[in-house]
Amino acid sequence: MALQINNNAGVYEILGELNAQNTNSLKNYFETLINESNFIIISLNHLNYLDKNGFQEIVSLYKKALSKNKVFYIVGHQNQKVVELFKEEKLSFLLNNNVA
């Protein structure tokens, strides 16, 4: 399944597979959004696959948003694969379970 981003009541749901082949699309989409919005929530709950490249891009977007004083929540506690990857990388504190 290709990468798909849906805006569902202000939560940007990322669906499908996030890998090296489509991280550029994700980057372009969210960099524009970071410039235009002060508050962004992304949901990784419906990702089928997330590789290290996709993971690194999400972390990069998070850092970019913070550097511009933007609020950037990452939701993904319903997706065990996402939770495990964040734990492996010792970045599980980035996953917000109080939103969406």
C-alpha cells in the first residue's frame, strides 16, 4: 500500500507504508504544513510498515517544528510496531498518548 495522508478533524493520519522510497513525500508535505500551522498532530496508528528512514524523517520533522516553536504531537500507541521502534531508538517519550 502506498503512503497516504488524511486530515481527520485536525489529526494527520499516515496510512500505508513509510519507507525510504516515500519519505521525501512525507517531508515535503509536513515541511509546508509546519510553515503554515502552529499546531500539528500526526497519527502513526494506521501505518502498516515503518522503516528506519521513515522513522528518522518523523524525528527530523519533530525537531524542525520545535526549532520553529511549533507544537508537533506524534500519536502511535495503538500501533505496537511503531511503539517498539520508538523504544528501540530510545525515543518513546516522543509518542504522545494524551491526544486523539
